[in-house]
Amino acid sequence: MPDLDSAAAGLVAALKKRGETLAAAESLTAGLVCATVARVPGASAVLRGGFVVYATELKHDLAGVDEQLLAEHGAVHPEVAAQLADGARARCGATWGLGLTGVAGPDWQDGVPPGTVHIGLSGPSTRVVRTISETGDRDMIRTVSVGAAFSLLGEHLH
């Protein structure tokens, strides 16, 4: 299990040093990214905000994900994660945006098995998606997803 608090503290320190900010649009993690970052003292200097877009239509309404993409491919798709990240960044006025969508289980969603997670990162000259596949219960999948998002952002900060 990743040490989310240490990872978040490292990100907050790196973002502060660079004078940059972060926002997130979260589906399966339902705010866990932002909540974990906010536990770090001084996080207010870098955390702009975010939104929980658990319901599919909110991915469009709040984060600006293309409706046709959602209709054709469902909510769990790499491009959805990328557009969530773009939307978080743009709508919260942040340097970096994270977007997370996936299936925490126990049931499949839109033909996608539990444990499939797409993490989008949007930033200066950066737009990337990482897909992970994790086994375990809902809490494990969500925790590992947050750790993977922090890792992806960290790679682009260092």
C-alpha cells in the first residue's frame, strides 16, 4: 500500500518550490486526491480545488468531457481521464490537473473490469494518460489509484 501522506507532502513541497498549483477531477477516488493533499500543512499554497464527478453526466457538466466520447466509450476510457485533467486545470485555474476514472468494483462498468484505472495529467506542455490495473478491494484500488496519480505528477515535477 502506498504511503499517500508522504507522497502528498513531497508534491506540495515540489509545487511550492516551483510556484505551481494543482487541481483534480475525480471519479472513482471521489475526492481522495484532494483530501490527501489537503492533509499536508501548507497545502493551501498549491491546491486550487477540484470536483467529484462520480456520475457520468457530471464529467461533462463540471469538467467539460466531450458528451460524444462518453456516449461512445463510457466513462472509463483513457481520453476521459485526459479530458478530466484538462477540465480540472482549466476550470480551477491550476498549473497542473489530474483526472481519474476507473472501476473500483466489485462489478464491471461499461464492459470494463474492476481494477482498471485511467489517470490523466494536464500541465505545461504536458498531456499524458497512465492506465493501471490493480487487484484488491475497493479501498485498495482507490488508494493505489491516488498513489499512481501522485507518482505520475511527481515524475513531471522532478
